[in-house]
Amino acid sequence: MTNLLPSPAWVESDPNEVLRGTDPHAIEISVVLPCLNEEASVAECVSSIQDTLDLVGKTYEVIVVDNGSSDGSAVRAGAVGARVVHEPIAGYGSACRAGLDAAKGRHLVLGDADGTYDFSIVPHLVALLDEGSDMVLGNRLEGDMEPGAMPWMHRRLGTPLLTGFVNVLFGTDIGDVNCGIRAITRSAYSRLEVEATGMEFASEMVVRATQRGLILGELPVNYRRRRSGEAKLRTWRDGWRHLRLVVGSWMTHGRRTESAAPLVDIVTGSDVIIELREAEEPDANRLRI
């Protein structure tokens, strides 16, 4: 896998000058990993995040949310320095919400504990938050995807179709509504009022963000094949839950429940540029990659 972007301006060259997020009042970045029976990969994920953020001149914490694992996931995570939170209510959304609610950072990052994501992208997600985005989504379809990382049906049908529904119903222009790595400011998350307990939590975050007029950003992310363990996604069951939530939210609340955000243009590549300007129409909320 290759790095997609250069280091943000605030990445320090001397790791000895960087302190980890040990002071709960000074933590700026919280990385949350929902986890269910990922003993084989969770420690590596935590260490990868630590190695990446040890180069960043901001304090951080890594939270692993154990969602009823029957293996040694929680022990492995704690042994490498993660803060372990236990969430007894089963479901991806339940685990994410428990971790986000427990987080102390100003910027909140969601990832997975199964080893499929390249966590070198985390500083770039956070950099876009610092530049003005309220929430930044990863886009697996535009990144470096390892063969076999995503089933053909998910890559060619499920994800594009569900993403298309969100774009049409809510006036967005995102590329991957289901990507499991994303970042959001604490203040923005507090406005979402998310409730989903299952995989549809990923779609609910995007829907609520657009309804509340938040500024969205997106970056391509590398996506790797799971090396061990069992995937938690169930194609038809979870796809239906996603679709039901998206359509139901549109029918109940429409596109907006609050005033619209300014237009946002995002250019990705060797330079990341964000330009904000006042919306020309009441429902304008555009993201362009």
C-alpha cells in the first residue's frame, strides 16, 4: 500500500518532542475502534495508530470498544496501551457510540480493528477538520484497494447504489457512504443525535450531518484484505437496514432540519485546499472531489 498524501504541516519531524494523550484535559485526537473478536489484528491496529500519531504534535488516545468478544481482544488491546471500553449492547453502531461518547478528544476518528485500514491517513483526516470541515469521510473506492478486500457485490453494486441514494435524496456528492474510517469534530458529533445500533450507523452519520447542514469532506483511503477472523457485515440484512434508515430519514425530516452550511470545495492530491463561501441557495451543501 502507498501513502496517498504528504504529511500535513503540523506533523513533527522529531518524535521525541511529542507527548501521548495522557492528560484527559489536553487530548486533541481520540481514535475509536469498535471490536468484536479481533484478537489477531487489534493490537497491530492500535500500534499502527500510535506509530502514526507519535509523529504528530498533538495529544491523543486510542479507545478499543469491546462489543462482547469471546476471545482475547480486550486483553491484547489493553496490553499495547489502548483504553478499553466495554459495550454490552451488540452492534456496530452501539460500539461506535459507546466509544465516541467515552472519547475525550476535540477531534474524533472512527476506524476498524480488523486490519483493513491504513491508519497513516488519520493525520490527513484530522487536518481537514482543522481546515474547516465538520466531518471527513474516507473513500475506499478511490484509494488503493487490495484484491479481495471488498466483495464484488459490495464494491460494484451495494456501496455505489446506497451512496447514490444518499446523494440523490440529500443533495450530497460523496463517493463512499459506508467507509469505516472517518473523522468528526466533537461539537459536530454532539449535533448528530445518532441512534442506530447496527451497521447502518455509518449511513446515519452522513444523513444526520447533511440534515444539520454540516460541512463534509472526503479523502481516498487505502483498503486491505482482512487477514483473519470473520467479517461482521451481512449483505442483505445490513443493506436493507441501511436503505430503510436512509429513506425513512428523508421521508420524516427531508433534506434539512437546520440551516444549510456554506458550499465547500475540496481538492485532494499533493495539496489539500479547502475554500468556503456563502451558499447561494438555501439547500446548497456541495462537496466536490
